[in-house]
Amino acid sequence: MSPRKIGVTELVLRDGHQSLLATRMATEDMVGACEDIDKAGYWSVECWGGATYDSCIRFLNEDPWVRLRTFRELMPNSRLQMLLRGQNLLGYRHYEDLVVERFVEKSAENGMDVFRVFDAVNDPRNMAKAMQAVVKTGKHAQGTICYTISPVHTVEGYVKLAGQLLDMGAQSLALKDMAALLKPQPAYDIIRGIKETYGEDTQINLHCHSTSGVTLVTLQKAMEAGVDVVDTSISSLSLGPGHNPTESFVEMLEGTEFTCDLDMPRLLKIRDHFAKIRPKYAAFESATLVDTEIFRTQIPGGMLSNMESQLKAQGAGDKVKEVMDQVPIVKADAGHPPLVTPTSQIVGTQAVFNVLFGPYKKLTGEFADLMLGYYGHTLGEVNPEVQAIAEAQTGKAPITGRPADLLKPEWDELVTQTKALEGNDGTDEDVLTYAMFPAVAPEFFKHRAEGPHTVAKSDAELAAEKEAANSGKAQAAVGTITYNVSLGGRTHQVRVERA
């Protein structure tokens, strides 16, 4: 009996650097690996969506649509994949249906093939319009289940959600474990449950982060359960709050009943490319290596660093432990939503507020909306006392319907507003950029012609650092220590002989 082939989705061009380098990698540092990625034999290449769109215009002065078209040109043989937040698209609020349809149409037009559609609270109503739009374009609609653990989340519940997504037209399902909470046995039980309920030919893709240290074993159990495709990231941009290494996964299959048919020599070339690139972004490196505390707090790495910066800004950097203890409480009061963008930021910020000002003495507008149903229906019941505080603070009534049904048509007004901005190019793509990031887009349009503003260190800077490090080692070897001493606003180097 021949081995069963497992597909692999390569994440290095999107979630790999989003998780480890704060999404700061410039397109120019990715293009050199594209030919090898294109010919390595992946099921798909995730290269767009998530936070990359925001980062392109906010930090890099890059047009995200140009990035997508570049990848399409350089990887003609690959399925290009993106992460799409359902009715939120790539922004941080719900958009009315026509905007969602236009975004999907334009993404497909510019080269996108696979749309992994998810919703932060797993409300199918928030995914329906985006899924319909993908199906209409003839592209691949992948319905996504965000995994979390709570008293109300069960294997049966996840299997039921899978059926709802398939009924929407999903051509495949993704089980998305953004916090590395998915242990091997639950992965087996959920995947087996979906296969047994909806048929062995139901395609299931598994996305796991590596933060907790358990998920390489999770991939093994998932394969035993029948998973079809797994997500990995090339080893030179893997592990920590990132993902399991691609080459490690390949080696793991040797001598088993599974194969992935990836081209190892090309994988090693991809690895070497990003090994050279990674030091350029050292300033944005995540400090997390392994975090088993996540099973208690359920705080993804990016969310933790965000909370720490909020606390430091308030002069309360010593209160991180208190906030971490508060997060599970806030999550439960909000109905146990999975902690993924934007719910991770919403719950995390409210936990910070609870520590700084007292429990629910001050609510963020976003947390109040979450409590009142404006982000959708959570699986657990929300705390009625906290909901009453949200109602009193905002003057809004709780809702039970689909949040996007409350939105008025906005496309025509967005077109008008965008055309009034200096530097806009009159395209629907620019309208969509403005729609998602109205505070950032005007400055981006104004300066777009200047070209990319890389935030990476140059090769010359890296060489100088290396030379300085080597010089320091040489000095240490001959018994001197160099100190930098500041006097009168000037810095002087002082060498002291070792005793």
C-alpha cells in the first residue's frame, strides 16, 4: 500500500514573519525565495491577508495589492492563499456586504486562489457573505474553525460548526489553532468526528502555532485521524510563537504511512534564504520560545506583548501577572470567544483596564460592543451584569441578529472620500485600502510614490555589527574590557586592562 500524501501549506511569506517578526518583512526580502517556493511542491503558499495589509501601508510604504500581484507573477504554479476575517475583511470592524463582495472580487482578480475565511467568535453569519463571494469568483473557499478551550467548547460543537461551513459552500475546512492550545488527542477527535460525520473526502487543513511546544505531536495525531493538509513554516522562520518547521515535518514522515513529496533541496535553499534575511529584522523579534502557561491564560504571544506595552505606557509594567490572571475571567464573561484578531486585543485590553481601574469600572468601546452582540454570537452566555454595564455606558441595546444587517450601504461614499485624497489612483483597490484603514491610508497614498520604506537593517549595518562583535571578542581574548562612558553629552570608549 502506497503512503498517503499529506499536503503542506507554507507560511513563511505571511504568518511565519507575522508571528516572529511583527509582520515587518518587506517584499524585497521575500522575492528571492519565490522560485524555489513555487517549485517545492506545496499544496498552497500563504502569502497575503492577516496583518500584512495593515503592515504594508502603516510601516513599509508598500502597496499590498502590488505585493499580491508580485507573488502571482513570481509563483505561477502555486495556489496563493490568504487569511480573511470574514465580515471584518482585513480591518477591525464589520463592513457592509457590498464592500465584502468587492474585496473578494478584487483579491481574486489580483491573483488570490484560496481564501481561508474565519470569524473571531466562530459566528457562521459573519463568514457567510465572504464565503458566498469566494464561491461566486470560482476560487477556493476554505471555511475556518477557530479552536479554543472552555467549558462550552466541545468536539461535538466543532463538528456541528464544520457542517454549517460546508453548507455555506466551503470546499475545504481549516482547523485554526492560533494560540497553540490544540493538544494531540482533541485534534484527533475533532478531525475524526468531521470525517465520520461528513465523509472521508471532506478536506481538512490544520493550522497550529508552536508556542506551547506540543503541536508537532498534534500534527502526527491529526494525520492518523485523516487530516489532508498541514501548515508549516520553513525552519529558519519557525518555532516560538511561530509554527512547526517544514523540514522537520518532512523528516518526521520518513518510514511512516505518510508522505508529502516536497523537494528537500529546494526547501534547504528557502531555509538558507530566510536565515540570511532574519537578522535584518532582529529589532522586531519575539522573545518567546516556549510558553506552557498559555494552557492556563490562553494568551497568544502577540497579545501578551501588546498587553505588556500597554501596561508600560501606563507606568504599570509590574502588573503583567495580574493582567494574565484577569484574561480568563474577562474571556468567560464575554462568552468564551476564541482569542484571535480582533477578540484577543479586545479581551486583552479590557483585562488591562480591569487591573488599572478596577473590574469593569471602565469598558473599552470594543469590549462593550462584544458584550452587546455587535461582533456576533459567542458560544457561551455573556455575563448579564457586565452586559448591563456595557448597555448603560454606550446607550446601545443588545442585539441577537447578524451585525452586518445593521450597516447602511457605504461603497459609494467610500469612493467619493477616496477620490478626494491626494495620491489616490482612482482604483477600487485604493477604495478598499481606505475603507479598511481610513486613518492610515491618506498618508500612505500621499507618500506611495516614494517607494518602499524598509525597516530592516541594511547589509552594511549587519556587517558593521558583526565586525564590532568580532572586535569585542578579540579584545576579550587579549585581556581588555571596553566601556562606553557618557560625559557632558558625549560618549567615549574607555578600555580597561583585566586584572
